[in-house]
Amino acid sequence: MKVKFLLKDSEIPKTWYNIMADMPNRPAAVLHPGTGKPVSPDDLAPLFPMPLIEQEVSSQREIPIPEAVRDIYTLWRPSPMFRALRLEEALGTKSKIYYKYEGVSPSGSHKPNTSIPQAYYNKMSGRKRIATETGAGQWGCAMALAGSFFGLEVKVYMVKVSYNQKPYRRMLMETWGAKVVPSPSRDTNSGRAILAADPDTPGSLGIAISEAVEDAATREDTSYALGSVLNHVCLHQTVIGLEAKEQMKLAGDYPDVVIGCCGGGSNLSGIGFPFLRDKIAGSKNPRIVAVEPSSCPTLTKGIYAYDFGDTAKLTPLMKMYTLGHDFVPDGIHAGGLRYHGDSPLISQLRHEGLLEAQAYGQIAVFESAMIFTRAEGILPAPESSHAIHSAILEAKRADEEGKQKTILFNLSGHGFFDLSAYDDYLNGRLKDLDYPKEKVAEALHRLPKVEG
Ligand SMILES: *Cc1c(COP(=O)(O)O)cnc(C)c1O
């Protein structure tokens, strides 16, 4: 039986799929933090080049992928899709499990699918420099890589605790030519203010975003870049699902359920939106499942409301599931899933019942990661392991119900830089962190007051 489904270079999609063309309701407006009125493209121009702003609000269904971007995609795309036969055997399941593997990119995750086009549009628009943030370092690496391809200077504000604890990702960013500082830093007003109040703060993604946004807003030659959450980021990631649909055809199959881990929502959008298109059209009925950590359960326990994307309240207000913009999640190993908010598109689709969400603790997730790596060989990123865990539970449930299901999940990245997390697991040092109910309730008190 075939286990590997490959496409040719020429079969890399020529367009991205824009779900905004097909959503049952228009996406909720993004609001200006000062006026509370919908933001205009001009409001965003200091931060992003115009082609990305246009994609952010576009309702055109297919958006062409520039040839220069497709050329770079060929370095690792089309990415492989596997039938996890050895995992099925290990589980003794009757269900069929497939996974799309995004860890084959140079930086080891799905993130270059968007860092490459973002760098391209910035270059075309005459910007010289990109300011961005990174948590565990995956996004910073993807942006550093893209900067090196397009000759853009890249400055990365890296959450201080990761900067100190995860030096390898910093070294990789520097190897690709980026400048990396621990956040909060002395380089911005927001960073200096936070350091004055608490010199020993570990930092957070919300704080690092404030610094990068301030950097970009105060320099003519500089754009801001975000690795998840925004509509244009989710758009770029749809190359994953568009390829997966073709690969499913090669396998002569179609998924009953499509699963992705969910931090800001970009890899889930990537694998899920092209299948959701069929669901909205009524031609198929796949379930689309978002999987998050139980210590940062945005979609499962957050509220659907307008909130800021960052701690210093510099970003526009987005309607999304949120745990509060100043909520600082506990330091779990799946660093890429520690964000207080979520993609507005994913949030709205969840709110309207087109997506499901699940949350799991990290010990259960690592148990599933161990089963997977010993069966399939690939060492998964802790983030991706949330999707693996959900897929395994799905297969077990189907067996209990006497059903055979076709399950597809996105393996968003490899875990070679996360070996200390595996070491913790193997030596019994991994802890399940409770859902910080009080901390969230407090943060939710400080949501901005907005009509709508
Ligand atoms: C960043 C990251 C994620 C989480 O981000 P999303 O935008 O939710 O996809 C998941 N997996 C890996 C490997 C990552 O690097």
C-alpha cells in the first residue's frame, strides 16, 4: 500500500484560496484603537505594504501566487503527504490516518509559506527593513530566512525567556543575518516602560508585538510582519490544504475530519480552509478541528469579543476569541501556541459553528508524540503534537463506535529544537498546568469597551 503522496513542482498551486469569498457572513470589521471606527487601508500603511493590506480585506476567491514566490516554494514544496500506516498499526485502528508534513521547509515549520510572500511584497514596495517578534523562535527563523532571500534587514524582538532558554533558534536567525534582541528591550518606548516597572519580567508575545509595531510605525523604511492571526497570513498558508486536496485525490480518498493545532490559527487555516470550502458549498461535509493547549484555551474557554493584539494596546481591535490582551500564559513547551487571541477568521468560523475546538494538557500530548515518533520516525514539534493527539483520539473513538474514518492532520513542524522538552517528558519533569481561571477572568475585565 502506498504511504507517500507526492506532487510535481509544476503542481504547486498557482493561486491561494481566500475563504473571505465564501464565508456565510462578512468578516467582522477591524477597528481603530483610538476612534473605534473601522480602520482604513491608509491607517495600516505605516505597518504593511499595500499589496498585503489589499489581501487583508480582499474578497477575491483565488489570489495569484507571484512567480518569484512559487520559485522559492519549490525549494521544499510541494510538501509530502503520508499515510501513517505504521501509526495505524501501532494503534490497531481500522481508521485511515494521513498527515501533511510541513517540517521539510528550511526553518522546519509551515511559517516560510507566508514569510516568503511577505518579504516579496515588502521588497516590491520599496521597504528595506522588517521588524517582527518571535516567541519560541519559529517565526523569527522563517522571517530571517525570507529576509536573506530578498535582501531585507530583519530585526527580531524575541521573548526574553525564550532568548535565554532557547539559544539555538536565536543562533539560526543570526546565521540567516537577522538582528535579535531579548524583549522587552531598551530599543523601544514600550520596552523601556515595561523594564522600568519590572526589570526581571520574562516577557511575552504581547509585549514583543508592541515593540515590533512601535519600531515599524516610527521608521519610514520599515514594515511590521506577523507570523499568524492576520487574514493575509492565513491566506498564504492555504497552499498546504490546496496541495493536500490533490494528494487526497492521488490516495483516492477524502477526509471525514481535518485537524490542525491552533496558536494564532495559521496552519489550521492552511490545511483546513480549502476543505471548508467544500463544506460551505455543501459538496462534502468534513469536520475541521482546532487543537489548543489546555493552559491557553483561547477557542475553548475564551470569549468572542473585540480585543487588542498586543499588551501595550498599539494594534487595531480585532473581533476574536481572546483570553485578554494582557493575559500571560504559562510557560508550556508548545511555545507557538501561547497567544491570548486567535485569528479573526478562525474565530468567526468557530463562532458560526463551522469549526470545532478541543484543548489538551501537555503530558497527554507528549504521550501521543512518543507513539507517533516511534511509529513514523519523524520527531514532531510540541505544537504539532496537539494535532497528533487529537488524531489518535479520533481513531480510537471511531474504533469504539465500530466505524472506519479517514483522518487528515497537519504536522506543522519538526521538533529538533525542542529536544529539552522531550528530555523533560522522558525524565518525568513535565507538568500539566491547570487552566489559570482567575488570571483569565482578571484579564477579561480589562477588555476594551466596544459596541458590536
Ligand atoms: C508557530 C507554530 C504553530 C502555531 O501557529 P499557528 O499560526 O496557529 O499555526 C504551530 N506549529 C508550529 C510548528 C509552529 O512553528
